[in-house]
Amino acid sequence: MTTDCPDEVALVFVVTPACGYLTVPERWEAPNGKTIRIFVARVDPADGVDADDPMVVVGETLGGRLEYGGLASLAQRTGRVVYIVDRRGTGLSEPVLRCHEVGAARNAILAVPARDPAATSLLTAALRDCRARLVADGIDIEAYGLLSSARDIEALRTELALPPWNVIGFGSASRLALEVARQSPAGVRSIVLDSPVPAQGPDPAFNAAAAAAVMARLAELCESDADCGRAHRDVEAELGALIESLRVEPITLHAGATAQAPTIVFDDIRASRAIRATLGYEGGRKLSSLLRSIRAASDRTIVPDDPLVRLLTEAGDACVGYFPDCTNVEDGSWLGTLCADVVPFMDRPAALSPTAATAWLAPTFEHSPLFAACDAWAVRPADPSIAAPVVSDVPALVLVGQFDPYTGPLPELEAALVGLSSATFLEVPNQSYNVFGFNECPRQVRRGWLNDPTAALDTACLADLPPLRLVP
């Protein structure tokens, strides 16, 4: 069914998109039962289509609402018709598994230490209230996982009678792209994965090794930079001392001058989570402010307006550091996937046991509220096949930033995705999470590869990527 495009979609594109809804069963196992609607936008290149094989965007992060502005130029840059899909339970699809109850509890949660059981109790109470409301509205909260979403994508292609298309997924939504390739290989020409998560994990919510590797690289880079080296003689030692200091004596901040202004207990757990989140923001462009914030917190002169503190007060306590972008999260959709498709199949001891490299992140994972959140959300595990490595000969382009704190270092990623027999891997230097979002070079590489996935990559432009700025 076609519909007028909402302003948040229509106003960001040069060429007016076409919008519509795909009606699908809420439960694919019950095709004659209740139905839901999947929102879809079609965008054409402004100067005409260069290739007949379309692209489909299956998401930026699982449970996150799409940022249409960031996708506005995709059709033009690839020379292809692009279909943008709001995954079931998110964005403009209907229904949306949004939990305003979690936002309402944010200030109360931040006002107590993160390791205080009261913080987790406040969060789980909000989630139980949200769950009860959604269920009372007739929503089957167990019907919004990856397997069902993958069937939605193939149903759209079939409904529109499209040829095999190029499936692109960003961040944890790469799991959906991989699942589409696994379930419907005949309908997939290629898959493009930016900052990906393998089907077997580790999920960004539990990947301490990726963040630790980035911090180690950052420390080496700072040491080799004269200005940074003078300001920060040993970044990792400074960070470790900060986390220990905040464990012993948290900093209490009032985020405003009025009595109604929220209070935040800035402790070791919240600091480590905010630091990890900042490592991944804006393609690495926040690293200079991160080092400045670490120094301010170490000196106990950090202020409520500091970027680390603002992350927590604006985005809440259940997301920062576990999810790459906390500004556009549908809590119910995220937890529906995390708690059914990820947590039941993960090796908790391996994921949560700190090493020397991950010691500064240990509080983040040892005191993660997400297991209690899953208990509160109370969904059954998905079929175990969802966590099996994907085996496919569909051509795949896999890109990861050199400083990505959510996706494992490239060697680990290649090992995890070894089942993709026709995959091409590329580490993008001087970039963090979301390599397509901040420089033209990776986009050029993508277009060339899409035009001929069997040809060698032309990566000459990588040498011209601007270096990271470590000091203001």
C-alpha cells in the first residue's frame, strides 16, 4: 500500500521518495493471523539509474530507528534504486515497540550508583511496565526477532517482483543482512556490511575486546604524537587510575541550577561506558574531547556539560556504551532481539571475564543491567540456528574502522565470518564505527565493488584519509 512520505523522510532527499507499507503476518508461522505493517521508502538516483540491481537497507542497528538523513545520498552514490526498510517494531513501521517508561525512569536511575541494585530495579520495573502495556495492546512481543525480520525483507522483494538485490546492513543490523543471505540466497546479489556483527557474536553489548583494542591503539597513537604525548604520558595508565578512583569515590554532579535538575552519580561503571561510546562517535572525531574529558575526570573537575556526562544524562543508563547510538532506540525492539537472539546463546563467562587489556571495562560488563533487563522482558529464546555462523557464497563486502570499539579487530572478524566464502574484507584507517558515514573514500570503494564484486578493490583513496586529531 502506498502512502504519503512523512516529512522526516521526504525532506532529506533530493529526489522525492515513494513510500508505502508492506503488510505481513505478525507471526510468520500463523500466516492467517494478525498482521503488521512494514514501512518502506524507495529512492531513485537524481540523474538516472546506472545499474538494474537495487539495494535494500535493512537497518543501522537492531532496535534503532533509521536516520534517513544519513541515507539521503545512497541512491546517488551507488547509481541504484534504494529501498529503505524500517524493521518490524521500529521507526515508522506499525506497531512500534517503544518504551517511554524507560525514559521516564532515567533521572531516578542516574541519581544512584550504577552498581546499586536500586538502579537495576528501577530499570526492570520500567521495562515490566512497558512490556505489560504492549501486551495489553495486543502486541506479540516474541514476534519481532531476526528470523521474522529476514522473512519480511524477502517478502518485500517478492511483492515488488524485484531481481536479486544488494543487501546492506550497518552495525548490529548486519546480522539481519546475513540472515537474509542465509534464508533467501537466491534473492541476494551481494551483501555489504559496515561495522558488522557476526551471527554468533559477540554482540556490541558484550564486546569488551573491541573497545580494549581501540584504547590500546589510541594510547600508541598518542604516544607517537608530540602534543598528545606531552599532555598524556600514558593514556591507558591514566584511564585505569581514573576508573579505580571513581570506583572508590564517585563524583556527584547536578545537571542544572534548579532543584528539579537531574543528579548523576558519575562512577566507574558510567565513566567506562561513556568512554567506550565516545570512542565510536562521529567516526572517531570525538577522540580529542575524550582525552580532555578523561583528564578532567581524573582531576575531579569534570562538569555536567562535559560530553561524557551529557551522553548519560541525555541518553539514559540502559544504553550508553552497549549500543552505538542511543538517540534512536526502540527499547522493546532492541530487547526483543537481544534477549531472544543473543543472550541465550552467548558464553557469559568468556564475555564477562576481564583480561589485563579490558580491566578498565570490567565494571561495565560485570555489572551490566542487560541480563536483568532480559529477565524482565521475558521472551523465549529463538531457534538456535540464529546464532550459528552464516555459511554463504553470496559475494560480501565487509568494512570495519581501525578504531571501531564495537566490532572485533579485523583478524577476529575474518575468523568469525570465515563461512562467507566470497567475502572481501577491508579495514579503513583513521576511522571508527560507521565507516560509510564520514568520508567519501569508503563510499567510492563500495560503488566500485558493487559494480563488479569479482574485481580487485581499488583502495588507493584510503591513503588520503585525514588523520585522527588527538588534541584540540
